[in-house]
Amino acid sequence: QVQLVESGGGLVQPGGSLRLSCAASESIFSFSTMGWYRQAPGNQRELVALINNGGSTNYADSVKGRFTFSRDNAKSTVFLQMNSLKPEDTAVYYCNGYRAYALRNYWGQGTQVTVSS
């Protein structure tokens, strides 16, 4: 069974930084894409950043220039470096792995990020 385990969330002041990690139980190359999503109370889950097998990344307009998606292939781990955090970044952040050949999504349990003074 595929497992995605996030870590690194917490409470940070506006303007601060956090680094989220997502460790996969299988090679990250077994996924067509890996992504970070977030869901704030009362809102739908939204895409934050996406990376494909080739290493190309895409970001939501709201986080461009502030967030960076990276990966450590040997450790089957992806990261989301979040800088210049704003209160509106407050949400539960979820790691996602998608296998196109199986049309299947895998999700982590989520990690809470709270940006507040």
C-alpha cells in the first residue's frame, strides 16, 4: 500500500518560512506527478504546486515567487519550501501522488500550517 507522510507544518508569523516534507513509501518516479494541495476551512482543496517526472514545476499564482517545490530522488521525498508566508496561506497542506496509468490519486494525511502573529 502506497503511503505518503507529510511533516514540517506548524505555526509561523507572517513573513516567516516553513519547509514541508513528504516521504513516499515507493519511488517518487512511480508517480506521473507529485503535488502539494491545501485546504482552508470552508474552502475547496486547491493545487499549490506540481512536479512531473521530468522535474518541471508549476505553481498557483498565489504562491509564485514565494514557494519552491523540490525533491530528493534517493530518499523518495519531496519538499515545499514556503517563504514570505501570509495569513492567507493558513491551511492543511496535503501531499499528492498521481499515477496516470492507473488513474489513481494517493494522498497524505495532511499537515497544518498556520500563519498568524
